[in-house]
Amino acid sequence: MTRSPSRPSARRQLVQEVILEMRALANEMDGLDEAVADRYGLNRADMRCVDMLRRRGPMQPKDLAEAMGYTTGGITTVIDRLEEAGYAVRLPDRYDRRKVLVEATALAGKQGGAVYGNLIRTFEERIAETEDDHLTVIRDFLRISQDLLKEHATAFRRATARSANR
């Protein structure tokens, strides 16, 4: 199949629109997260860690640090704040008593549900009629986007660390 001369330009425009919409979505999510963080007396790093714990379940601090892109010292400070606020708890690992797990508390789940539950229900209602194959494409695109962002953030952190060590 031969593309017409205008096709590459139309595709480039569409790709740019997708990128701009992703940026707009990220900004809207940031705005909501900032409002929630302010409401519950957390900072954004704390909220991201609570979200990670709620999605993945209990984690060792070193694994949480790695998943978040933090140092082990940095994650210790975050966990301390979350424990003090009642959003996380340190528990002994039942398989290895030398290890500790960090787990989101019921309070974190309750407040997260109060804030995001209605948003999720509304979103589910709005996409209820979307065909499964379209949802599959969207899901796959989001996964690719997440992987790309993780790779970019990791590379950026490494470059920043290298330049700081010079």
C-alpha cells in the first residue's frame, strides 16, 4: 500500500495530538493528586508510595525504593512519614524474620476509596460501551507509555547522579 504525500504529515499531526493529550491528562492527574495530598497532609512522594503499596501489596522497603526510584535512605524517610500519618505500617515478613514489609493501612484504603472510588465508577460508566478490542489497544498503549516513562526517568536520574558526582 502506497501512502499519499500528505499521509506522513497527517500521521505526524495525529501523533503530536496524542502526545499533547497525554501531557494534558498527566497535568489533570497531577492537579487532582496535589489537591488530595493537600487535603490529607501528604506530599506527592508519600501519595505515590501509598498508591504503589495499594496496587502491589506489602513490599520490602528496598523493593519499594527501587519501584519508586528512591534511595533506601530516602524511602525510609517516606515510610516514617506514612507510619506517623497512619497510612502505612511496617510488619515482620512471615517467611523471613530478618526482613520487614511495608503495607498500606485500612485508613489509606478508606481515604483512597473516598477520593478515587467515584472517579473510577464514573470512568467505568463512560467506557462501558467501548469495544473490548479498543480497550485492549488502549491498555497496551498505556503499558508501553508507562514503560517508556520509567526508562526515561531512570536514565534522567542516572545522568543527574553522574553530573552531581563530577
